[in-house]
Amino acid sequence: MSESGAPAESWAPGEGGSVSEGISEEAKQRFAAAAAAMQQIRKEEKRSKKKDDQVAQIIIRFLDDKQHAHFFLLISRLVARDCPSIFILAVLSLIHATSREEVESYLKENGKKSSEETVGENTALMKGDEMDAETNRRLVEWITRMQLVLSIDPEGILLKLMLDEKNIDGTVLQLTTFVLQEFFTVQERSAPFEKLQPLTASILQTVFEPFVPGVRKALIAKKHEEKTEDD
């Protein structure tokens, strides 16, 4: 893992992203100051302030674990972009039980089936016998959770992640790769960050692709409206 102070690169679905740094202890300590900002995430969402606080606190507790210190910078970047906290939890839900429970509760509140109910029993993530059935099932359910959350508010999520009509902030690719890497490490599988990025990019493309065309139109319309106002 290389160390770099540069911001995350943009990422166009189907392409790889840059490798993020592991954060310093000094940056970890600064998280206390960021906690207040996290509690303001997505006020415009139709959930109550109490619910917003609950979701933000789950993220804070996740980052308070020293094992997850290296996630701090990436999550902070997404928070700075006003990425809805529920989508951050959906990404973390593969490796964090509390995040998974909160996302499943959110889906139920919004009239969606759980990821387990949605996934077909015979859905294979990869061709051949590269994964055992249990690993495959957990990954497919994770992908389904992310897509179900996205389906509830695609514009509210993707408009925060898209830099322009073609590119998505590479931070989400980096964060998702770190999550996948930890998952495979727990499964005692070799999982170098660089080798996982193509798989992660493919997963995110699967999650985002159905919604990108509609959001792209909204983004173009928004830019046109802003240009008209400036003129």
C-alpha cells in the first residue's frame, strides 16, 4: 500500500482507481472534530434527525475501532461530498454487522425486501469454482444491499458521487476495495489491494450501471440550470 497525500482520483465505471494511503494517528485523533459534521449528513433526507444521528454514530463507532483506522480518510472524503450515510453503511455492511443490521432495517422501512430475500439461491458471483458457496452468498447479498439502497434514492446518492457525466469520485472505489480486502483476509484468502481493484470496479459497475443514465440526465440538467442562472 503506497502512501500519498493526494486526493482520490476520479473513477469511470469499468476502470481501476488509485490506491489510498493508510492514515496517521494524528489524522485518527482529528476524527473527534469531524464527528459533528457527520451528524449533519443528509439533513434533507426524509428520515428524522434521530435516525440521522443513529446512522452517523454507527459510522463513528466503526472508525473508533483501531482495526479500521485506515478507513477514516476515505469515509471523511465521502462525508465531505455529502454522500448519504446509509450508502456508506451499505458499503461497510460486508464486514460490519451493525451496519448490515441498520441497512436491512432501512430497506424494510422503505418497503424493500431484505437482501437475503432478494438474492436468488443459485446466483453465482464468479464463473467456475473460484469461491465456496457461503463466501459467494455473502458477497452477492452485499452487492444486493448496495443496489437496493441505491434504488431508493439514486439521484440523492449518485449526484454526490459523480464528478461529471462520466466519472465517479475514486474514493468510493478505494473504500469498497478496502472493505473487500478485509472480508477476504478474514476468510483467510490472499487479497492484495491492487489485485482486488478490478473485481471491486466490476462490482460497483454492477451496482451503479442501472441508475447512471437517469442520474446523468439529472446532472446535465442541473449544470444547465446553474449556467442559466449565472448568465
